[in-house]
Amino acid sequence: MDITFLSVLGAGLLSCLLCTLGILSIYNFKEWAKNSMNYFMYFAAGILLSVAFLIAAPKAFEMNPHGPMYLLAGFLGIFLVDRFIDVYVCHEDENERNLRIGIVAGLGIAVHSFVDGVIYATTYSVSFFLGVASTLGMIFHEYPEGIVTFSLFMKGGLGTKKSFIYAFLVAAATTPIGAIVSYPFISQLTGPHLGLMLGISAGVLAYVGAAHLLPEAERESKKYGILSFALGVIIAILLWTVKTQL
């Protein structure tokens, strides 16, 4: 079997596992999960931002002369998806919002998690190193995503068992599905076309780190949260340094 596909599948399944652990943590150990979530978000934001700008974006620019445009397209595209969901939710009054927030947020999270799988298919198709670098950032945001998804469904009034099942389906399972579904198409791309996909992926990575994880982390900033962010940045810089030596 294709080693690249196995790498993509492994990354997708690992993301699924960590997201499921997040769901199980909030399901069984509510206080510990809530106290730990902030550090995971800071750490993941540090890696994702650094990988996007130091590794993914330069490679996309090298492969496709229009790479910067696709980077912007990826960033703006995922922003518009998030914005649409926020506006749709916020237009409802508080009671209706609490009843429907699980469904609406679940749709957004499902799309986001599916795109995570597409990013794995893209980055590993470019190079194993880039795939690993992206995986390191992506998997650490899966744990808090599982916690947040379960909490949103609970807020929507779905009950504990239904919230657990729906959180797993929309946040955890969609990532390996996205990887498996997109890989046959992406694996056929070469040169500029693969650079196009990588540019879009870099934009998505940057958005997830800057506009999704960091603001959420800052809302309930822990005393040493910034150290987790710095550790993520340092690890990404070390990866970039290793790459430049290869």
C-alpha cells in the first residue's frame, strides 16, 4: 500500500483519537479538561502559525507563482465560512440560540474537521516532512476541539449521551474521512496544482491559529499560557531549522 496514503490515514486517525480523548475528558473529568484546554490551544496556535508561515507558505510559493494569492484565498475562504456561521447563530434570540447552537456549530466544526483531513492529504503529498510538521500542530488542537464540541452540544440541550455521539461524529470522525476522500484526488496533483492546494492549506492553517485558537485561548488566559504558545513556536522553528539543513 502507498506509504503516503498510510501517513495521511495515520495522521487522520491520530487526530480522531485525540479529539475523542478530549470528548472523553470533558465527559468524565470536567474540571481537569477545562483547566488543561487553554494550554493545548496556546500550544497548537504557536505551532500552526509558525508552520504556516515558515514551512507551508514558502513551499507553496516555490511550487506555484500564484502561491500568495492562494494563501489569501485559503485564509479568506475559511474566514467567510466561520463568519457565516457566527452571523447565522447571532441572529437568533438567546433561547433559540441555545436550542440550535449545537446543530449550527456542529455543521461548522464538521466542515472544519473535514478540511483538516484535506490538509493532511495535501501536506503529505508534498513531502513527508511537511506532513509531519503540519500534523504536530493540527493534532494538538484536536483535544480542545473535542471538549468545545461536546460542550456546545450540551449547551444546545442534546443531553449527555447524544452530545457525546454527535461530538464524535462531527469533530473526530470527519478528519480521517476528509483525508481518505480527498487523497485519491490530491495524490494525482503535481507541481503548480499541488502548490495551489498547499497555498490554500497554509491559509487555513494560519487562520485556525490566528483567528480561532488564539482568541479562544486569550478569552480565558492561564498564567503560563504564553509559555505554551512560545513552546509551540520554538518547536516549529526547530522543525524549520532541520528542514533548511536537509
